[in-house]
Amino acid sequence: MTYTAAAVLGVLGALAVDLFVLRTRLVTRAVFWATYPIIIVFQLLSNGILTGRRIVIYNPNAILGLRLVYAPVEDLLFGFAMVLLTLSVWVWLGRRGVQRGPAAGEGSGLLRRLRGRA
């Protein structure tokens, strides 16, 4: 499988999870698309450094050959899939009240114990 095919499958999979599996529907919201360009800027910056300095090298037979800031355009597809899937799971878990402790504003408990002594 080429990197192009893997990137396209990644996008399709992330869209399916967002729209049909978790039903978070982030891609239907204006706020997602309004903030996504911020992610793209930093993705292009990091990809440009990694590929421009030849830290990461792509097989020319595995990509389309179109590049943006040194990186293949497939990296934008892969990055989109990764961000969408991560945010979809995050929103889904948040809707179910799943969070790691301590919750915001509770602190580690150390301050409560110290305050109790004072």
C-alpha cells in the first residue's frame, strides 16, 4: 500500500468514526474548520523542517509527488485524520463524563491537606 492510499484510508476512517461511530460530528461544525488552520500552520512548519533537512525521506514511488513546504501533500491528509480522530474521541469521552483526576480546580489534594493543617 502506498502512503497516498494509507492517508486517504486514514481520512475516510476518521470521518467514519466522527460521523457514524462516535457521532461527535466535529467536521460539521464551523468552529472545527475555523481553528483547523492553526494546526495546519504548525504541521507544515514541523513537516517542512523534518523533510527539508532530510530527517524524514519519502519513497517517490509511494507518494503523489506534490509537495507543500517540502512535505508531500499526503502528510496533510494523515495529519487531518490524526487530529480529527483524537478530537472525536476526546469529545466523546467528555460527553460521558470520563476524565482523569484531578478535575479542573481541584488541585492534587496536597493543597487541601496543607490548608486543613493551617
